[in-house]
Amino acid sequence: MFPVTEKWAAQDGVRLHYLVSGAEDVARTPLVFVPGGLGAAEDYMADMPAFAPRLCLAMSLRGQGVSDAPDAGYRLQDFTADLEAVLAASEVERPCLMAYSMAVPIAIAYAAQHAHRLGGLILGDYPAVYPQLPPEWVDSAVFMLGRLNDRPIMEAIQQESAETPLWEQLPAITCPVLVLRGGQPGAKLDEADAARYQQLLPRARVLTFPFSDHALWDPDPDQFINAIKIFLAELDTARLR
């Protein structure tokens, strides 16, 4: 069985769950998965073996997975503080963040303030805007996930959400960036916003999966994993210089 260690961090009294596999090596850039929406650390258990022996970390933000779910405290800045707390507790050195969907603005907010701490950044199919979630998002989330008992948490996330554009923060992110997007209807990052990333991020490139929608790993999981592996190999080369 692939070895994974369960760990915890704390942010202002909120316990945050994360999983670690592999071992840190000065020659390999650690990979940190930040799930989007209502995703959890466990969602990346199947992906971690593909990157062995590289150190991989997958976290659950507050209200997600088995991390604590306080009654309130679900603003963009709260989620960003969660990411910072897990990275500090894990003591990973210059990792590459892999942020997907609604985690993209969270990773951008962190990276813009702490670019010197990152080796790289992967942004998965989402613009540089934290969304104002509509009330109907709650019903949709409850239905899709079948988590009726978590409805109060989803309502808190929706009620505390506020549209927050982060495009102006992108030039502060000086590490290499890989932007991944789907080319089919249902993708969340359109061509115009992908071009905006390319223009505003000093060291970015955009890769489109022509047959994928927002689920970048469908219909070809190997394409998704290999794109990340190639980017990490480039980061490893720079790490040794």
C-alpha cells in the first residue's frame, strides 16, 4: 500500500487536516495540492503515487474533508490563512502549489504575498477572481455531494463569499506558473482570461486540454498528470542551479 501520513495544522483555533507522501529532497520540488470548491485532501490520494518519490502534500481547507468546520470564518482571507498555516506546519521548502477551481484565487492571494517561498504555481481552470456565490450554489452543492448535514457550512461559505478580483496582484508572482484550462464547454477559464494570465504573470504559460471541460483529468488522466510532471521537472532543474 502506498504510504501516506496524516497530519494536522492549526489556524486561529481551527484544525486543518493534510496528507503527506514521499520524502523531501533538495533535488525535487515538493508538490502541494489545494482542492477547489468543496474538495478534500483525500481527493488526491490516487494521484500521489504518480509523483513518487517526490514529496506530495494534499490539504483540506476549513469546512472541507475532516478539517474543522467553524460556524463562521469562510472569507477569502480565511482560506488563504489556512493555506499559509499548513505550509508553515509542514515546513516544505519552496513547493509548487497545484490549485484547482475555486482554490486558484486562494493560491494567487498567497503567492502574491509570498512569491519568494514558492518554487512554482499551477493554476487549474479558473480566473483570478474569488467569486460571489449565489444562494442557489448551496442547493447545487448539497445535491451533487449528498452532504445534507453540511448544509450550514455551505450556507456560511456562500454568505461570506464576496467577489474579489486578483488580476492586479499577478505581476507580484515571480515564480514559474503553469495555467491549465479545458477547451470544451463547461471549462471555467475562457481564452480571454487565459490570455490575461499570460500577459500579467511574468513567467507563465498556458496549456489547453482540447477535449476536457472543467474536469481537467477527463477524458485523459495521463495527459493531466504528465503535464504536471513535465512542469515539475523544469522546476527541479532550476532548483539545482
